[in-house]
Amino acid sequence: MTNPTRTKGTNSRIEIRITEEEKAILRDQANSASLTMSEYVRRSALGKRILSTMDQKAAGELARLVDFRSICSRRSKVSRMRKVCGRG
């Protein structure tokens, strides 16, 4: 796995008390977003956008499929035109 994203220049600390269960949930959510727990909590607390790694992969796959669909559509149109013009 690549290094989790971190905010550069962070040097102040705060401490909060949470249960072990809450800590496990935060750890899992941070991991799914490829972030450190600190960065995940920081973004959550400040209302910043958090994308899970799966969301990013799904978006890339969707873009690939949309491109594939447009290529197939163009080939289909060319094929139909050839048939209409007697070249197919």
C-alpha cells in the first residue's frame, strides 16, 4: 500500500478520548480512504471532502467504460453507414 496522504506542516496536537470500538471504526474508515487516522479525523472535523479509495477506483472504471461505450457506438454507426452505402 502507498503512503497515506498527510497534511504538510502539521505540528500541533490535540487529544480526544474515544472507545476502542470508535477507534477501530475510525481506523477502518481512514484505511478505506488511504489516509492516516490523523488526516481522516482532521478532514472530518473540518468538513473537508473524503473519497474512499474504492470511490476513486470506481470513478476510474466508470470513465473507462463510458469511453469504451462511445468507441463501440462510433463503430456501430460506421458499420451502419457502410451497409446503407453498399460497402458493408
